[in-house]
Amino acid sequence: MELVSDCLFCRIIEGNIPADIVFRNDNVVAFRDITPQAPTHILLIPTVHVENAAALANLSPTLISELMIAAGDIASQQGLEGYRTVFNTGSSAGQSVFHAHLHLLGGRPFAWPPG
Ligand code: 5GP
Ligand code: ZN
């Protein structure tokens, strides 16, 4: 699927909505979350529009791996020793934007189980 004009994250990829982009290549864009839940809170998204992580994994196991690899690289660049990566899938799990995205959170301790 290509970019979707009414998708917030597709619009960020296109540059139609400003974002604090920390990494970008042909397949992955990473930018700071507008409502950070930790001192470092970055969203990593595929440049193709796909609804959630499961659909992304089915579309391209390579691409979902690229998100995880980029998250690790960015965590190192940001000096994060420990960090949390999260895909929320479905509104009951807290997904509010239906373009797959990996949350990268760090810079504070995290509780388990998550809320
Ligand atoms: P979800 O709740 O779908 O797992 O995560 C969506 C995330 O997108 C939320 O953490 C929310 O703060 C973030 N977000 C929503 N709108 C914008 C925006 O316009 N710009 C940025 N940078 N992040 C956004
Ligand atoms: Zn999209």
C-alpha cells in the first residue's frame, strides 16, 4: 500500500505535518512522540502504510526487522542503556494511530506489568 492522505503518519512521512525526525531512510522514519511518556520517546514507522505490526510482519518480515534494528541503533545514539519497545495493536491495547509504529521509550525506570 502506498501513502494514505488521511493518515497522520503518512502525512508526517510526506512532510505535510511537521515532526522532529531523528532518523530516516527509504524504508523507515523515526520521530519524537508529540506527547512523550518518557524522557526519550520515539516512534519508528515503515514508509509504507500498513495498519498494525501483525500486518507489517505479514507484508515484510524484513521490514519489521528493520524497525527493530533502527530502534536499537537509535537507543545507542541516544545513550539509552535500557529501553522499552512497544507495538500497540488495536484500540483496546491503546493503538490510536492505525499506521504501524514501534514506540521506543527510555530514560526512566519502567514498571512491569505495563498499565
Ligand atoms: P498509539 O497510541 O497508536 O500506540 O501511539 C500513537 C502515538 O502517536 C501516541 O503516543 C501519540 O502521542 C503520538 N502522536 C499522535 N499525534 C502525533 C503527531 O501529530 N505528531 C507526533 N510526533 N506524534 C503524535
Ligand atoms: Zn499511513
